[in-house]
Amino acid sequence: MVKVSFNAALAQKDVKKDAETLIPEEDKDTEAALLVRRRSRTWCWCMCLGLALMLSGVVVAGAYLYRYYILEQDDQVFFCGVDYREEDFMVHEEEEVELELPNNFRLRHLQENVRVLLPDQVELINVPVPEFEDGDPADIVHDFQRRLTAYLDLSLNKCYVIPLNTSVVMPPKDFLDLLINVKAGTYMPQSYLIHEEMVVTERLEHVDQLGYFIYNLCRGKDTYKLQRRDRILGMQKREALNCHKIRHFESTFVVETLICDP
């Protein structure tokens, strides 16, 4: 009779080998699972970052389009003309102008390009070369937030700054309404001419402190401060000065601004 027996040592070796072959496979599966999780987390973070950048780009683009396209439609440029009677009225600072006009004065015509920026409370005016040598061409800024007016005489290439005179300059909303009515033909003004006289007092060095719009107008140019002539003590009205005039309108009448060197 043959007795079959198993070698215990060989059996133990086989079991150990099986265990040894199983353990590395489990470790590999665990490492693979951890690697997949790490990759998925990295991918999620990258996607979130990409979405955030995309949304920020959309917000910036929307703000740009709103500022430079939608607002540009509201801040349209008006090409205006007004007929006025040439007279000899004077206007003083912060005084209301109400005059009864005689009918024996000849009519003149003045044209302007006007842009009203309601959000900034600024009026931008361009006076082209006038007919009949009625004054110099000019660019004008009325800044209601800064309470300043700046004139750029295009013939002299010089800039002049003075406190805003609200007696001759309508607020932006009112001026815009007037321009819209003129454009629609519901109101065609026949105006009159008044005069204001300014004298150069000093040179301004720090134009960048006068606000964005005046700085953009006057940078790189000789810039001077003005004072109304009727407020300078000891100066006679008929005193001969070297003067240049700019005719413009920001209301229902035309203003001749006379700028004189002392």
C-alpha cells in the first residue's frame, strides 16, 4: 500500500509565495486609486480656475462694452448752430442774465460741436474756425465736479483755466435737454451776445491736479490762470491790452470771452 504524503515545507512555501504575489497587487490598486483621485482633484481645481478666469473676463468685457459703447450712445456729439444778435452786454460772475432785446441788430451765426458726459458732469465743446473773424477756434471743458472751466485757444495753442461760472453755463442735464430740443426742431433759439473779460494772472505748472478732462486738454501746453477783469482792482475797463476772443454758447445766449495778457 502506497502512502501519499505532502511536504509541509513545500506547502508553506507555496502559501507564502501566493501571499507575496497578492500583496503587491493590492498595493498597486491602492496607489492607482490614489493617483486617479489626485488627478481628478487637480483637474477639478484647474476647471474651477478656468471658469473663474472666464467669468472675470466676461465681467471686464461687459464693463468695457457698457462704458465705451452704450454710454457713447448717450454721450453723442451734437453739431449745433445758433443765430444771435451782436450787442454790448456784460455778464458778471454768478448773476442771472435776463435781457430785453431790441430788433435793430444784425444776426450772426455760431456753430459748435458739443458733447455732454452726464456720468462725469462734464461738457466738452469745440468751436471751429468762426465766420467773419468773430474769434479764435477753441476747445472748452466745463467740469462741474471740479467747478472749473478750461479754454484751449487753438490759434495760440495755449490753455486758460478759471472757476466755473454757472450764470453762463447750464448744468449738463439741462444743456443736454436744450440740445435735444434744438436737434428735434422743437426749439430753435435766436439768441443774443454778451461779453465777459478775463485777464491772465499766473502760469499753472501742475495741470495734472485739475482733473482728468482738463489735464487731457491742457497737457503739454502753456497753461495760465484767469481772473475776471471786473474783479481786479486798479484795472480800467478801457485799458489797452493784448486780447483774444472766443465766442461760444452753453446756454440760450452766446458768450464772447475776451482773454487778455496783462
